[in-house]
Amino acid sequence: MQPDQNLTSGHQPKRYLFFVAQNYSYAILRPLQKEILAHGDQVRWFLFGDEIDSGYLHSDEVRLLTISEVIDYDPQANFVPGNFIPSFIPGLKVGVFHGFNVGKMNRRGNSDHFNIRDCFDLYCTQGPNTTERFKQLAKEYGYFSVVETGWPAMDPLFQSQSTNKNNRPTIIMCSTFSRNLTCAPHLYDEVKKLSQKSDWQWLVQFHPKMSQEIVDKYKALSNDNLKFIETDNVLPLLQQADVMLCDTSSVLLMFILQGKPVVTFNSNTKGEHLIDFGEPAELKRHLNNALIRPANLIKEINQFNQELHPYRDGKSSARVLEAVEGLIDSPVKLAKTKPMNFLRNFKARKKLNYWKI
């Protein structure tokens, strides 16, 4: 079990809550949990909604089962790898993001990554290409702070060596679930044809919200050359692969941080750091090109990564914790008060059946 107090040092532990709603949250927050526990502080998990599987919790991780337990725990800060946390939960609300910005647009035609939902006191940004915009928004809205820390989810990527354990070149295929963005149905026939040959090893991993019909079709392709994998932690798969095949999923940016090529199908994410194509029949040619790692492509990838996430030290969790401890110990007086967000909080209270003031 996690220590509640470091008795030898007399350290009074801080109380932190992980407010999570999707299975990918586990891998995002566990590096931060490791850092928190190393400081002698406490972590509790609260699983919100019906899209997260409690089976992914480790035996030594402490879960709070009800919102009343959360209120009684009285966290000093809450870490959220998502878009929402109820305002009636005590403590700082810290946005740590569920992925990188890949240019997805919301219904109003604005970048979803920069959508301010009146929930957070602090955003811990990943790199210069998002920090600048969030700092502009902080001035505009006036009720939250921004600190560039790097993304905790990436710490394990830089704390261990990337290794391909296969004797053949390895392609990892990842895809988002959105019908307008996913590459999975369009590339199925080509992947089926290529995976029947032994030239490459295929790893296939989809967003947890992917259509079950598509999942079943790709699972049926499983053979000695293709493995369909369902996991809460994609990082080990990224490390095994030489090239990624993707669309407009933020996981492609996690992969490219290794300095490895990404081939995308009709991606909303554009740039010279990607090999993008629009005809399924061209898939094999572009994968072969990526596998030779053209020098000009690698140069573009390295330049892009400096703006995306320049931190290669595996210490982003430590920077996040330092920023949060700073706000707990020395609160910053902001220009405005955070909006009450009545409608979202009413819906949350109804879902949680919690009506205490």
C-alpha cells in the first residue's frame, strides 16, 4: 500500500487525486504517481463514468469508490488527463492532457486541444507549440495558469532504450475512432494483403472507442505476421516498431518523438515531418520509403520534435509536480474567478448522485 506519511522525515504528505475516465489515463498518470510517491505524498484514483476499466488498476493502487470518499479525502490537487472534473471536488484542478495536439476540430471549427472548458486552475503544457497558445488564452480568460513541463506520459519513453525485438522490420498501425478521420476501414484490404506476407511484422492497436465491427475485422487478420493488441499502455509497442501507420490520432506524435517515421492516411496533421498519402494502393510504397529513413525526413522530424516536446530527460512528471507544489504552497492571485460551470456540474452531480453543497 502507499505510505500515508513519511514518519522518518516528519514530512506531512500532500494529498493528490487522479480523476480518470478512459483506460489510457493509467499510462499517462503512472509516471506522475511514481514521482509523487517518491516525495512521500499520497495518491488516490477516482474512476469516473463507464468507459474506464477498473481491472487495469494495480493491486497497490488505491481507488476511492464514491464521490463522498473523494470529498472526505479532501485532495489538495487533482490531475486530469481529460477535459472535465467537477468543481465541487476540493483542490487545484490540473490539466495534464490525454494526448498531443493533432489538429482535431470541434463542432464550432476550433482546435479541440485549445478548448477552454472552465475546469482547470493550471495547464501543464507539453512543448512550445502548445505553450504559446495556452499562455495567450490565460491572458484572455484570466483564471488559470500555464506552465510548460513536458508530458508525464512520455517519461518512460526516455527512461528506457527503444528496442525492436523482432527480426523483421516492424510496422505499428494505430487509428482513431472518428468515422471522418480513421484510416482503418480504408486500408483494411491493403493491410490484409501485406500481412499475409512475411516481409514485415505488424502490430495493430486502435483507440478504445473504435467501432467493434472494425476491431473484429482486424482481429480476424491475426497470424504469425500480424498481432492485434488491446492495452492500456501503448508505449512498449511504440518502442518495438520501426515505422507507424496512422491517421489523425495523437498517438502518432508519441511515436514520432522517438525520431522514427510516421506514414499517415489523409491526416489532418500536415507537415514535412510526415509521409502522408491518400490512395490505399500506395501504402506499400510509402512504408518502404519510411523504412529506409530518408535523411531529409529525419531532419524534419527532429526539428518538429523540438517544438512539440523538447524534453528528453524523462523528468516531465517532476516538473509537473514542482509546478503544482508551487501553487499549493504559494497560491497565485489571478485576474478573474473561474466560472461556476453550472450545467456541466449539474450533469456530474446527477451522474454521481451527489447533491451536498
